[in-house]
Amino acid sequence: MNTLPLEISPVESKAKLDSGGAALIDVREPAEYALARIEGAELIPMNTIPQRLQSLDALADEKLLIVHCHHGVRSLNVVDWLRRQGVANCQSMAGGIDRWSAQVDPNVPRY
């Protein structure tokens, strides 16, 4: 049974990333990534996640996967899907990059 909440706040995400205990996965489209991105995030568009399942599962053995999108809807769907595939060590960043910009780093453009 997974006791890890489905979502993590941007502030909690930053703390996990700063400690080196998490990897940030951006599931938006390349055009969105070009507009605004969080430093260090790996772009894996949502529709390519199934092809990356094996590498994501291996990464989740080492670090918490924090998945984000624009507002947190796509990332929540991705985390739900990953967990159903057996990848338990993952969370969706609540509010997405938009909330990250508002609460953590105002230098990340909002769109």
C-alpha cells in the first residue's frame, strides 16, 4: 500500500530537489517547455511516458519522481498511471509550474 500522497506542494518539491532526493519530470509539450521551465527538469511529454516506463521505474528506485505540468492536471494523471504500473515513488506537483512560479521562483514566466 502506497502511503505517499499523490500530490506534493511546489515548496516541498523545492526542498526535496535541493536535497538531491528527487528528480523533476516535466510532462508538458515542447512548445510549453520553450515558454517556461524549471531548471533541472527533464522534459518527457505526457504522450511519451509509456515508452519511458522502464527508465522512469529505474530512476524511481533511486529518487522520488516529482512530475509537473502547467496546472497539475496532466501530472496527476501521469502519477496515477505510473502507480498503476507499479512505480510507487512518484508524486504530482500540485498547481504545476504556474504555482511554482507564484510560490517558489517568480523568475519562471507564467503563461
